[in-house]
Amino acid sequence: MTKTEIPRRQLTVESTDLLRTTIVSVLTEMLKESCPCHYPRFRELATFLHDNYNAGPVFCADTNYLISSSTKKELNYLTETKRISDRGLGDYDDIVYCCSKCSTTYRQVTRQYSINFEFLYFIIEDKKFGKDVGEKVVRPFPLLQGIFGFDDTEILKCSKDYTLSDSKEFYNYLTKTVGQ
């Protein structure tokens, strides 16, 4: 990808299903070894926020699905511990989750910029995880679905550190353990 190419795929039923199933597979694999909290690449993707790039409203579809899947009860990974409505950072209640394995806590923030543009991100509130199991973040960070927003100029501010990949590369990147 060049600096003027935006890492994103057309949102289709098929691409969304592939993203959803790949992320569930990633999380399931991480939970076998430890918990996703011990994977720097999980933490990086889960905390994607356009503000960190001094950009206007931009969201990463991969982040949205990662957070959404992480908070599903079926995985028995994150448990909701409280809702914050009066001092929330987002446009809805912020939700605090706790890891069932290491007790790390995350705040889920949801922002909405229009009826069709809503996104999630995590803030790590209390780091309880110890030594990393997963490999450190390496750029460019592969995404399966990509980065979206209203303005391509703003998206490009965020996209320089990311590239599109296939599901195998995305899975392998996120689940790679130290020394693997």
C-alpha cells in the first residue's frame, strides 16, 4: 500500500462474516494460552482511536468487532462490572469490563458521529496482566476490514501504520506468541 491508499475493504455481508469469525478464532486461541490482555497486538487494536493520530472522526472496523466479540458472554473473557453514565467519555454509557483471568479492567467508550457512524474503543483502566505472551506490535499492523470515516484526508492520518491483509495473516499476526 502507498501513503495515499486507505487500508479498507468494501463492507459486505461476506467481509463482515469473515471478520467476525476470524476475530472469534483469534480470541479463542489467545484464551487457550492465557488471555488477550497478555497480547500487545490485542491491546493495540482494541485501543485504536483517531484522536491519537490528531485526526477527525475515523474508526477501525476490526477494532469494533474485536471489542464486540471480546464482551460476548460465550467467550467467558470479559465481564461487565459497571456502567458510567454521568462522567462518561462517549455518547452512551461507558461500560467497564474485567478480565476473568487476570483482572485487567477496560473501559469501553462508544462514540457516535451520525446515524451510520458509531464506533467503540477500549481504554485500559487497570493493568493487571504480567509478562506478555504475545509478540510486540510491528508496523504496518495488518487489518482485515480496515479504516473508515467521512473524510479520506482524516483517514489517511490514521492509516499510515496499517495495511490490509487476508484472514490467515491477520490471525497469525494477532496470535503470534513470544519466541514463536
